[in-house]
Amino acid sequence: MINLTNLHKSYSKVHVLQGIDLFFDQNGIIAILGPNGSGKTTLIKSILGMVIPQKGDILLNESSILNEYKYRKDISYLPQIAHFPQNLKVEELIKMIKNIRQQKSNEIELIRLFNLSPYLDKKLGTLSGGTRQKVNIVLTFMFDSPLIILDEPTTGLDPVALISLKKILDEEKAKGKMILITTHIMNLVDEIADQVIFLLDGNIYFNGTVSQLKKQTNHSNLEHAIAEILKETYV
């Protein structure tokens, strides 16, 4: 359960989050959507404790997480841009993360799924963007965390890798996990999301299911439905 109450965050004069109230009490895949600068990543990083809001509170399982850190051991996080040590080999990075978290891991299965075996002895600085993203995915899903947060996980993925990612998401959802995901790929949202939250200028403009969003906007296509919200907002 995640409860965000009256969450405010500003950078200088830019109000990124403006009194956000959200309550997640059901497991499944929750897509957080919105254009660039809408507050998606700031919202996610606030839950992770990487951003401290100026006002409001965040409860995880009924306990405030503000200025806390131990709760993070139950979260797996995939950042939008992963800054890996360039001179480290893939297998060295995986080993390092395992040593840090000290939790049971299943990286062998994931390495096989994303065909990363040929790259294990390669330095991260020599890898393509798509291969680095596959490494990022392995690091995220190799631990059995009840809460998974993914910030643009499809970046750089080829069609085969995208199918593999959707397979993992289905499996994790079936295990009763809560998965928060930001993405610009509406086909993915339409296919996997149980709940959609649409942010714009730090405010929530929609919170419900994909079918409810389509019905509200009178569009059967999700991209058109999102465009309709934007059109109504800027009129």
C-alpha cells in the first residue's frame, strides 16, 4: 500500500508536484503517464526517497518513509538513465549489486532470457544502449521485491527484448507484486496496465483504468484518448 498526501515539490520557481494525492492499495501494473516535465520522475523519486518533497507525506504500508531508508530493500528500481561505471564488466557489476543487497537473486535465468551471456566479460562502456538497458533490467528483476518501479524501461529495447520484458511483467504481476511504470509507449500501457494515472504540470488529470479513460474521452485508441485530455487541458 502506498499513500501520497498533499505532495508538493518545487525546483526554484517551477512547481513540479502541486498537492498530489494518490492511494495505491491493489497489486498490479500502474502506468504513470504524462508529457516531459509533467512530474512523473519526480513522483517516482519521491517514493524512492531520492527527492524530498517540501510538503506532504508518503506512507508505505501505513508508515511514513520521509527521511527513512530501510524500506528501500523491498523495492527494485529501474532508472530512466542508468549511469554504470564504464570500466566495470557486466559480470562484475552484477556481483557488486548482489553483494550490496545481500538477497537471493535469479540473474542466471534473466541473463539467459535476454541473451547476455556473450557480454558478461565486456566492459559496460563498450556496450550499445540497448544492451546496457538489458543489463539494467537484469539488475532490477533479479531480486524478489514486492514493489517494482520502472522509469521508461523500454528505452533502446529491440522487439525481442520487449517481448521478454512483457513476459517478466506478467510473471511479476502474477506473483502479486505492485509495479509502477512510466512510459511513452501507449501500446504497452494498453496491453499491460491495470491502472492509469495521467499527470500534467504536477497535477493529476486522470486516475482509473484504461477502459475508463477511453470511455471518458470517447476514444477507442489510447493515444487518441491521451491526446483528448491534453486538448481539453490546453483549451
